[in-house]
Amino acid sequence: MLALICIDDTDNLEIKRGTGQLASLLSAEIEQKGWAKCAAVTRHQLFVHPDVPYTSHNSAMCFAADIDPQRLEAIIKYGGEFLERERAVGSDPGLCVVIPERIIHPGWLIAYGFSAKHEVLNKDYAYNLAAEMGIHLSEHGGTGDGVVGALAGTGLRLSGNDGRFRGKFTIGMPGQSLTVEEIYSKTYITRIRNKEDGRFLPPHERVELGEAVKAVLIDREAVLLVNSLSVPGDQGAVWRTCSKEELKGY
């Protein structure tokens, strides 16, 4: 059974371990217990505004998990205990667990997620929507305001068209080129796409690696975005991976 698990607001400005690291750690621990097989974590940027309490960037972290249905309650319980144990002092963490196949109106959750990217939402609204849709939503310290982002993150992940996958791929040195097919074989990337016109690259074309090779979530796939090179690069590469700065909109 597919589950979406999202956490938000677990850190503070002093601690080096951010919410993304905690999401990866939580997914790894769930796997180690044999409760689920977890996919990569995605980072979802939410609204940055003076009226929104957040630590540094206001982003939620979500991962999909193929879970044993009999372990659902154990996963929820463990997720809450994990946040209470691992959260930073002064943080306001929230946990959301969604079973997509049990949602009657998934569009409501997706719409909520995209609203959280552009407007100030509150905890009461989040709890009301979660209750109406049968979604688990809980707070685990501080004000608990992280429930707003946690619910939004599941909606954005469910949309299949928002977020950057956490971390970067170490598949070669910056400036080195690989074929599209080689990149597929070394990563979980499933598509390589020209950022300028949306065209997908064929397997034989060469891509020059930038400083940080990162994937984004588009059409429910892990997509590597590239730009064309004005001058051919390593081994005649005509494409280069997008920089972190160029991916800020995802």
C-alpha cells in the first residue's frame, strides 16, 4: 500500500541537521524495521512571508513508502516519537501520513498544497481538511505549526509536479560528460529533459555534469533538467545539467 509521509519544521537556525536529513533518517529507520520500502525524499518550497513562522527556507520534506498495511499505525506512532526525540529545541514539528488510495477527493489535498506556496494558512484549516479527508495529521512539540507544511507537502508530492529530490548524484566530476543512457543506469532518474522547450533527450546524447546534479519531480517522475551548451563540452556534449540556482523554481 502506498503512503506519503511528510514532516515539517523540525530544525532551528543553530542546528546543522535540517528537516531533509531527518526525513531521510526516518525513511531509513522505517525500512530497517521492515515496515516499508521507501522512495527518495522531495523538498517542497512553501510561502515565505513575515506572517508565516519558519526557520530558514520554509520547506516541507516528503517521501513515498510502499508499506505493509498492518504496519500503518506502527509507522504513524514511530514517526511521532521520532520527531519528539530528534527535533531541535524551539522547533514546531508536524507529521502527515496520507494513503492516496483512501482519499475520495485528492484534488482538495493537491489544491491545499499549492495554496501553501502562495498564501498564509493556519493550523485549524489544516486540521479540518485532514479530518474531512481521513488523513493523519499530528503535532509533536512547540506550537505544532509544522502541521500546515506537513499536510501541504503531501499534497504537492501527490500532484507529481512539485519539488526537488533531496541530495545530489555523485556520478562523475563536474565538466565530465555521460550519455543519457549512462545517467539512467547510475541513478533513479527516469527522464532527462531540456528545460527550455520540454523535449526529452534520446539515450545516445551526451550531458555535461554541473557542480550539483539534482533531480526534480515532474509528471510523477524523477527528471534531470538540462540546458543547451553554446559550445560543445566534454566528448562533444551539447547539454549541461541545470545549476541549483536554475532549479529554484521547483
